[in-house]
Amino acid sequence: MDFTLIGTILYFSLTLVYAIRILYKQRNSGSALAWLFLIFGFPVGGIALYSLLGEPRLGNQRAKRNAELQGLYQQFDAHFPKNQFWHRKQDLPLTYQGISQAAATDGGFDVTNGNDLTLLSTTDEILTAMLADIQAAEHSCLLAFYIIEPTGRIETLLNTLLEATKRGVDVVILADAVGSSRFFRSHYPKILAAAGVRVQAMLPVGLLKSFFVRSDLRNHRKIMIVDQKIAYTGSFNLVDPKHFKQHSGVGEWIDVMMRCRGVVVLELTAVFFSDFYLENDLPTVDIEQQLQQLAHQTVPKLNDYHTHDNALVQVVPSSPEQRDKVIYQCILAALYQAKHKIIITTPYFVPDDNLLTALINAAKRGIDITLILPKKSDSRLVHYASRAHYPALLAAGVKIALFQDGLLHAKLLSIDDDFTLFGTVNMDLRSMFLNLEISLAIYDHNTSQTVQVLQQYYLNHSQWVNNDKWQRRSSWWGVVENAVRLVSPLL
């Protein structure tokens, strides 16, 4: 018996099976090509890597229940009187009616009016506002963050939460098991739990579990809700920039948060509790009952949510289980709907072919496009993969600015003068296809102008990439960057 021949046949058969599976499962062509390159170029390692990380597996039961959340969000919205707090379709400019409809269909929430939004653009502003709201809390403080690192001013915030529990405030903390690993290794979880705080790790990992559940799919959301009347979301993790990742050589992280009042707070609360109930393995019917109870409790008090501002806002939750990737579709649609200008601020820029084409086509249509990125990145691979796209963008007329005063971690997409996508989503495939994220689609001129003033501040502290100088770089850089780009869909 020729064992060499048998082994060769088994090897080619296994590689062919995985190649067919990749073509069947990977809907993004860039990801499919990258995985095919790996399994044919590095057969044993490529197949092992694909088995662990190739598909967005959160577990069959969780995936089934998470996919049903879209319908539950729609049912949650249905409990509220549409004539008072929900926009009429004609209230939106025709340009954005399609985006809002797609986001409602795939994300579950419709556009609401009567919301008040306050942009917080520095760590001092963010933490000062958060601490004041926690200190004034009467009923509940709900926090869900990708990273919680108990150093510096974050220790003050955690201690303020402990003080709130002594006043009878119900405190719940959801923290991603990987992103907040230092938090879970600290003494704070035990201290908080002993005081009555419910502390829950999101998407816990383990060696055995990694064979059934993909460990690098993370809950990247950042949400804080106080008394179900005030909500925060944006790019800010619970970290003190003066202490966080100081060894990485990128400077302090620069973040933004939106302090929200209005009905949008209730929808962010629904997303929070859905994450909490999923982590506690409650059946879908129980999650539905809990969301209905939340709606019934708040309907009689809806007038308390009315604000003097009238911002139209749509909550857009996204997750790997969504067949039609809602945030990806919203971004593409917004880019194609732009009439005058596009300003993108993102710490990680690794677009797929569709996003790259949308930007290049917009530039060729005469749209003024500005891309604001940090000059230094905490991920070397992402840094080089991002740079590989510069030549095509610069040649099309896209302006690229590199922020010099720290790691610019804000995630902002501004379209013309009246649309902003704000939240936790980076301009990379991990955010758009793999992580659990939360975004606000803001259809409001005043808020959009405030965001664009902030983006101009970033530009004033940035260095422009010169096309001529970039093209004269050593050709070796192009080789390195394009080699990394081959696997960029996997980053």
C-alpha cells in the first residue's frame, strides 16, 4: 500500500473541500481570495486557521437568537405612538429615505424625532459628563464597553458606580471578555459584585470553545445609559488615555462620544438588554417579553423623553449574524448618495473593493472627499494595508490627511451638510462584517455641522499626504504594502 499516494490524495481532497466551502461561505470576494491564497499557499496552517477564524461563528443557538433580534427591535418600536415620536418619511430629504428604510429593515429600528444630541470631543468632556450623570442617577446605570481598563480616571468612574449602588441605583456592567481582560483580572469585578453590581463578560473565550465558536468575534459596542433617560455612545472605551497603551508609541488616544436624550435612549436601552439577555442564555421568547415590558414601562412616560431639539436619529445595531450587513450597506449607500462632500475619520482604514470603488467613483464625479487617519497606528499590519490603497485614492483626487497629535480613534462619516454616521464602526471589514457594533445615523443639519467643525480641527492638526512625494517613495514600500493588502480582508 502506497501511503504517500494515499496521503497526497487526502491532502488534495481536504484542500478542495475547504476551497469549495470558502467559495460557498465567503460572500465577500476579497475575503474569499485571501483565504484561498492561504490554504493553497500554506496548506496545513491555512486550513487550521480557516477552521478557527474563517467563519463568523458565535454558536448555533446564539446565532439563531441574535438573528431574531431584528424582528424584536421592530416589535419594540411598534409599541410607541408613531404620530408623536416617529418621523414621517417626507420629513427626510429624498436622498436619505432609502438609507433609512434599509437601516430599518435590516437593523430593526426606525428613525425617531425629538432627540437632543451633544457632541463630546475630549476625554475631559466625556468623563466629566459621565461622572456627573452617574452621580445624579436615581434608578439605573447600564454600561456596555469593549474595553474597560481600571487605571487613572476610570478607577474614579468605577468607584462612583460603587457609590451609586449604595444609593440603591441598579448598576449593570457588560464588558467584552477579550477587550476587557485586564479589568477581569483586576480586583474590581469582585468588589463590584460584592456591592450588588451585575458584572457580565461578553463573548467569553476558551480553548475548547474556540473549536465551536470563533474567538476573535468581539462585542465592540460602547454604550452607557443612565435612568433610561440619558445615553452615551461613540468611540470612547472606558480607558484613561494617559495610561492606556502608552508603550505603543502612538500617543494618547483621541475619542468622541454623543450624549443623547430622547426616544433614541430607549432604543439603545433595548440593544443593551438584548446583549445582556443573550449572554445569560435567555430564550428568545424571554428576551421578547423583557423588551415588551421595557416598552410598556416607558410608554406612559414618553413625554419625559421629549426634548426641545428635533434631531432625527436612527439606531443601527450590526452583528456578524446579519445576512445583509446593515452598516456596510448604509455606508455604501451614503457614499453613492453624496452630492458635494464626504469626510471620513477613522483609525483603521482597510476597505474592500466595493468601498474603494465607491470612494474613487465619488471623487471622479467631483465630490470633495477627505480621509482623516492617524499618522501612527497601534496595528502595524493595518497601517501597511491602509497605505496600500493610497495610490489609487490619491490618483482619483481623494485628499488624505494624517493626524499627528495622537491616535485619532474617532469614527465619523460626514456626507454633505446634513448626514452623519457616528458610533463604533471602523472603516475596515472587521467592524463591518465581524464585530457587534452600534451606530447612530443622524439626519440633522446642526449636528452634522458640529461634527464637521470637529473634523476641521483634526485637519488643522494633520499632515497632508502629497501625491507626487508618495509616488516617488521606494518601490520596496509598495511591495510590502501590497503583500499585506492580500490578507487585509482577514485583519
